[in-house]
Amino acid sequence: MENAVKKAQRSIGRPSTNCFGNANENYLTIKNNLQLRSNEEEATKTGLQNIRARYKHFTNNEVEIIENEKSYIVKIPLLENK
């Protein structure tokens, strides 16, 4: 969720629309409309690398990142409670 907020441009004229917590197909989907900041520094992607590495310890399902001209989507696998 932090990444969705960081990627979104915050302005009155072009508000960010976010969808948090849409769980289906065994994934938690976090989506926002893609509005890159005009002064955005080069992204390190450290946060996404960290999430992917942590999930490898718990599941074989991959964290999915989908970016297109309209939206930025991160799909996180749901874990079974054993």
C-alpha cells in the first residue's frame, strides 16, 4: 500500500484512485491509477524486492507486479493459516 501511495501523483486536479484489499483468486490486489510524479527520483524498487524475498519463505506463488499506461497493480499471494 505504501508503494501505491508513493507511485501516485497527489494533486487536486488529478486525484489518485486506489483500491486496497481486493482479495480474489488467492491474491490480495492493490491497484492505483498510474500518475507518475513529475519530479520522481529514480526508483530503487527495494521495497518490492523485499516483499518478493519475504514471500519466497512462505509460498511458491509469486508476488505479481503489473504496470500499464493506466494503472499500477501489485498482487500479493494470500497465505494459508496452518
